[in-house]
Amino acid sequence: MPPGAGGRRRSAFARGLISAGGEITQGRLRRFNVGQVQSALEAATDRLVSARTQEQLKSVWSNLEPALVQSLEARMKDRLDGMRRLLKEREEKEISDIRAVLGELEAMIRRELAEPEYQQLDLFTSSEREQYNRNVQALRMRLAQIPMRWRKRSKPLASAMPILSPGCSRWQLRF
């Protein structure tokens, strides 16, 4: 993590971008863990480092770059794995919610259809009896459609989710 990039790095971190960094000792990088990177980002300022420090960083960059790239790639993999787990959990919850709603609907329709026909149907006008019969027929059709709806809705939701794959591999050090 380049020194002097405080505000910009913090806002990038808050947006979910990956960050890596470490301590440079004798031209080598000792990588920070996630918590240490977070602390360094929070402590960073917008003030640029001295020209001398910039020159020192430029001179050791070729030694530091592979370790930083490796660190960023490891963080990217961890982040993608976490996102995949989260999407899988959400998918399972959505399927469970759909199953519960359709199950409740099925139970309500079955209860409604199980009630004996009204004894007072004789008191209904012919148009009211026809409407009642249409309503019962509509409930039976709806009940018959529930298994099809379940199959349709329970297809893996992941196909509708964004595909998570490593993206750009460009790293930039700004002085």
C-alpha cells in the first residue's frame, strides 16, 4: 500500500475493493494480514511521502511487486470465496422461502376445497352458484399448478446471480 493515499484508499476499502500491504524492511516486503491492512488504511493520510522515500520505493519496487501481487491475489480469492458462500446461503434461503410460501398456499387451498359445499347453495341465484363453481374450479386449477410453480421457482437461482470470477490483474503504484 503506498503511503500518502489515505482518503482514497479508505473509501475504496469501504466499497469492498481488496487491499494489500506490508512493511518494507531491507528491500523486502513483510505482508500484513487483513486487520493490519485495515489499520494501515485507517491511519493513512493524504500527505505525500518525501521525494527521497518515493525514490527508495521506486528502487525496490521490482522486489516488492511479486509479493504484493501474490497478496492481492490471495485476498481476491478469499473475497470471492466469501461472496460465493454468501450467494449460496442467499440462494438456499430464497428456495426455502419459496417452498414455505407455496406450501402455505397449498395448505390454504386444500382447506378451502375440503370444506363441504354450502347447504345454502339452494338459496343462491343461478349467477351466484355459477360464480361459486368458477371460484372452486379456479382454486383446483391453482392447486394443480403449485408443483409446476415449485419446479420453475426452485431452479438454481445462481444463474440469475452475477458470476464471480477474478477480474483485472492490473496493480498500480502511485507516487
